[in-house]
Amino acid sequence: MVTVLTIVLWTSLAGVCYSYAGYPLLIFASARIARRWAANAGQPVLFNVEPTETELPNVTVLIAAYNAGEQIRQRIQNLLDCDYPAERLQILIASDGSSDDTVRLVCEFGQANVSVVPFEQRRGKTCTLVAAVENVSSEVIVLTDASTQFETMAIRRLAKHFVDPAIGIVAGKVAILDELGCESESLYWRSEMMVRLAEAELGLVLGVSGAIYAMRRKLFGAPQRPTINDDMVLPMLAHLNHRCKFVLDESALAYAVSSGGLRTEFRRRCRIGAGGFQSLSVLSGLLSVQHIYQAAAFVSHKLLRWMCPFLLILILACNVGLLVMPGYQRLLWIQGTAYLLAVIGLFAPNCGPIARFARTASSFLVMNLAILTGFFQWLVDANQVVWNPTPRPTSLPVLGTRPAQE
């Protein structure tokens, strides 16, 4: 029994460490090697290509909105103000059974390139997007939501990559702002964006930021069953089914104000966690040998992190069972201290290195508790796809244009 507990404990600990530290280091190193090979081979950098106005594709910005009356006018105006040829830009709002004045407010714009599809029955974001795409005829679809804003050049920076016919999916970056308009990104979100960028350099698609991404209309496909995490499933299916190239352009920016409040963030992460387990039956294409690298990255970056709450429980339980062994009392003390620090971080002000470390521990604990909760929600109702959008401020700070990142 001691041997079994020891193996389970250290295997579980290795799984957690690999998911949050080992895999990021591995993917960073792999991307750096790939970058050097590309430079030595003299491959051009597509990010530097600036197509002419006539080369830019026709674009439809598609938003699935539910009761977005307080935000939709500002959101549409933000899109109209973007630097993109008006004759090549369409804005389509798909109302997912909204019971407020969302549809009326869109119709009041009275512009030929702004339209709405008023679905009467609410059926979830992914189903709404799939149905709305039937009304899109443009070459490229830009998907976003009602609670964010685009930087002025965002659509152009997404669209320019589609000049290359091999590229099928382009993702942008979401900058999280506080109420004053200052960047307020957590350590987790910054590290997550770095991992996604490295994966993109290696041609791996493991989901995008739902607030800003684009794909070719002909690549858009409906999942076999409804799912919550549209921004993970839809791009992955397009990549798996069509083997198209993927670009993550950090200069294509969307801004979102932090939702604020631990309870709101916890509910959002629960939904994402439930959607993750729900997506496993949809992404069966990963089992193909030709997608072995994509599958390995998915297991490392996604599946293993979804399993971390269970691994943490196993680590603690096995540690308690091994207290009679030398050294394991110290390991239990370390675990107890870490969890205590995480609890303190829930109430500590975000000032000073110790407080910031405690808040990072809190984020880790809350995220794993949310994944665990999402798992049980998935067990109770695996087909649940309707959810209320995360409440965010109805007015975003006035945003200017940022220079493109090199």
C-alpha cells in the first residue's frame, strides 16, 4: 500500500508540475527552435505584409448576443469606427432569443451593412453562431462578442492574413482593463497568452480568445453536438478537418473590462470547465495519427489541466496516508501552507510581492475549484449549452489606436 500511495502521489505531482510549468517550458523551447529554422530557411514573415485596399477580403463581423441592449449600440459603433473599407464590411448581430430591446436597437441603426437575425428561441451561443453563419456570404467571418471593443486597426490586422490562401484561422489578443482603462491582466492570463503564441508558431490550434478571432467562411463547420466552449471547438474543428494554417497576431487587439468580483469569475470558470469536459466527445478527430502533435498538445495544455483538481486531491490524500514515512510530514506542511496562503490571498490587497504571490495562489485554487465544480455540472447535465454572459460594465473607457507589435 505504501508503494502504491508513493507512486500515485509523485505521479500526480509530476502531472501538475508538467501541466503548469513543464509544458510551457517545452513549448517555448520548441517555438524558439522552429523560429530559428524558419529564419535560417529565409521564410518571409507574413505579419509584415500589408495588402492593398482591393486585396482585403470581404468581412462579416458576427456577434451572438443575448439581452445585450445596454451594450449593443456602443459595440456596433465601435466596429463601424474601425479602419476597414466600408464596402467590404458587414456587421451581423444574431440575437439568441433576447427578451430585451437588442433587436430594436440594432434595427435603429438603419445602415445597409448592419443587420440582425432575431432568433426567437434561446439555444446557446454555439448553436446561434452555427445558424447565423447561413446568412453570411463574405469570404471571412470575424467572431466577437457584445461586451468588448476592438482597437481601431483590429479588423484590418486580422483580415490581412487571409491574403495567403493557406491561412484559415487568425486569432487576436484580448487586453483586460480595469475601470480606469489600465491593463489589469493576471499572471495566469499573461502566461496563457505566451503559451498560445508559442503553440501558434508551431501550427497548433487549441482554442482562441472568443472576443476576437476570424476564419474563412468555407471552413466553418457545426460540431456534432452542441457545446459551450465555441471559441475552442469551432477553430479546432476547422483546423482538424481542413488542415489550414493558423496565425495568432497580437497586434489585433480587443479590449474587455475585468468582470470583477470573485463570485462572477468563479461562475465563468465553472462554465468553461464544464464546456471543456463537454468538448471531449466533439473533438474525436484528435485520435487520428495525422494529428498526433495536436493531440499531445491538447492533452498537455487542456486535458491535464482539467484533471489537475483530481490530481491535487490525490496528492493531499496520499500525503496523509504516508505521514508515517520520513519526509512526508514536511510535504504536508508545505501543502497546508500553500492552501492557507491561497485563502489569505482571497482577502489580501494587491500590493507588495507577498500579497501578489498570495493572490496568484488564490487564482490557482479558485480555478481548480471551478474546474471541479464544472465537472460535476457536466455530470448532471452534459448537454447544457445555455448560459448567461458574464456581467461587465456597460461602458468601456475611450480607447485609442496602439501601434502594431513587432
